[in-house]
Amino acid sequence: MYCRQAEEEGAVVLPTDIDKTQAGRNYPVCISQLLTIMATTVMESIGRVFISLQQIRQFPQLLTDAAPSMPGTVRDTEVPSYFRERYVCTGYRPLNQNWRYYFLSLFQRHNETLNIWTHLVAFLVLLIKLCQLTETVDFISDRHSWPLLILVLSSLTYSAFSVVAHLLGGKSDLAHYCFYFLDYVGVAQYQYGSAVVHFYYAVDESVHGLVSGIFMPTAAILSCLSCLGCCYGKYCNHSLPTWVRKVCQVVPSALAYSWDISPVAKRLFFWSSSDPAIIYHFGQVAFFLSCAFFFTCPLLERCFPGRCDFVGQSHQIFHVFLSCCTLCQIHASYLDFVGRRKLYSSLHGSGDVVLFVGLYVVTLIMCVGIAALMLRKVKQVLDFKLKSK
């Protein structure tokens, strides 16, 4: 009686003191029906979630089908040699499509999809990290916080430039060089950002006394050389072997990193468990060495040629490790900023941070100038090739 009345009224009514005997007999039935209703509701919810996930997975294909102007991908033999990645055979986007195609390819399956998304997600995470830092750090009034701000802004810049390069670099020959040169500018100014936080927050008195006058100017010069090496390697990759390009890119960057990390080296060598930032400094070094390995050595593609065209490329792993390195570096620098304030405020004069900010701007302008100069040389080569046809 009670369950029937509940069904008619659209609710479950539990038995009261009235007619306890009858309620006692009907109580298990009510519980059974209640469990049945709950199970049905849960299964319907799971079904809706499953359908939603299926629709999300099909979104790239639906987008391609809905946009006839989005052609499929092509093989490596159908793109210029300097567009190709070693042991990646398929998934290249065709050249000379409209800009809309390359922007929408963000949601298309091709061999650059994960390279784009790894740094796009990293950019969003870094943006969230910046918002969190602004809650506890006064980046406007506190000059001692400016090196930390330079690091975060340079991290956002390199990840954004990387996204643009991998997303739009397949448009044409000139676009390929232009956007990748921009990517190298982002890497170079991030190297300077790394140097300034290490020298400002992580350095100790003995190391500071040895390099105080030359550390940041040298870091700026090495950042510019890194940008030049990367741009020159890309410029020559149409005529020289791949290993030459890697040498041009890796050697200047390795020199810059060795110099930039040197203020932290002594702390890592004489590490103490009472240092809250030391684990994150170890983490950033470990992640950087890992991403350097995967940048120089396409291990998975070489072992499984043709099977890493979409996922599993060493460059994708390089992006992930570099992002983890950056996050460890930012957190370590923040802990140093909070915990070592008495030390670094005594080591650096009031004008030092202004000088370092100015040097960052100069470094950025120099790197942009290097990229523009190399792009001009690329344009001359491409124009000559066009006239030769």
C-alpha cells in the first residue's frame, strides 16, 4: 500500500507508526524498489558520460567532416625535406592552405597535435601559477620579486611561442622559418630568466663574490648566442646534415645552461635536508637533463619507425619534461625568494634588480634582431630558389 502510494505520488514514503505490521511486511519491497531506481539512475548517468566521451573523441573527425576546406594529412615525401622529422613518416599537414586550416588543425589528428597541446596545457598551468603567486607576492612594489616575475613571464613566452611555431609553422616555407625563429627567441629569453633567478635568489656569498660583476652580462651574451645558434641551425638545415643543426642548437644552449645553473650547483653539491627548495632544484636539473636527452636523441622513433607519427615522439616527451623543469624551477625560486630574503637582499644593491630588468629587455631586443636578420637571409634563399625554377 505504501509503495503503491509512493509510486502514484512520484516519491518514496517510508512506513510510520500507523499499521506497523503492514509496513514491516512492505519495507523490504520499498528498499528493493529504491535500490532499483538508484541503480537505474546511476546506469543512465554512466551511459550519458560514455556518450559524451565518445562524442569528444570523435570531435576532430567531426570537425574535419564538417569543414571540407580541411584536407587530410600527407606523407613525408609530400613536404620539403626540412619540414620532416626523423623516423616520422606520416601525419604532415599539406603546405599553402589558408590560415583557417592551420588554426583549426589544433583539433585535428596530425604529427604536431601533441607538440601543440603539451605546451598549450603548460601555458595554462603557468598562467594559473602566476595568478597564485600574485596572491602572496607583491610584484609591483617589491623590487626583490622582479626576477621571479621575469622567470614566470619568460616561461609563459617560450611556451606560447612554441605553440605558435608548431601550430602555424607548416603554412609555408617562409612561415616555417619565421615561427620557429620566434620559438628560438622564446627559448633564449627563458634562458636569461633562469639565470636571473638563480643568481639573485639561489647564489651564496662565496660564489657571488667571484662572479657578481660578470654573471648576468655573460648570461645575456650566452642567451643571444643560443638564439643565433638555433636560428643558424634551422637556416642551414636545407643543405647540411641533421646532426650539424643539432650541434648548432645544442652546444650554445648547453653552455648557457651550464652557466645559468652554476649558482645552484654548490647548493646541490652540499645539499641539506633543512633547505626546503633543494628538492625542487634537484628536480629541475633532473628534468632538464631528461628533456635534453630526448631533444637530441629520437629514441622511440628510431626503435619504432612509423609507429610514433602521432604519439610517442621524443619531441613530445621533451616538451613534457621541459614543462616539469620550468614548474620545479619556479617553485624553487619562490621558496628561495621567501626563505633566503635576508641573504639576497644583503648581496644585491637596490639598483641591481633594475639593471637586470633592463638587461632582460636588451637581451630580448637583441634576440629579435638576430631572428629578423636570419629571416632576411632565409627570404633571400627562398627568393633565389623561386627564381631558379
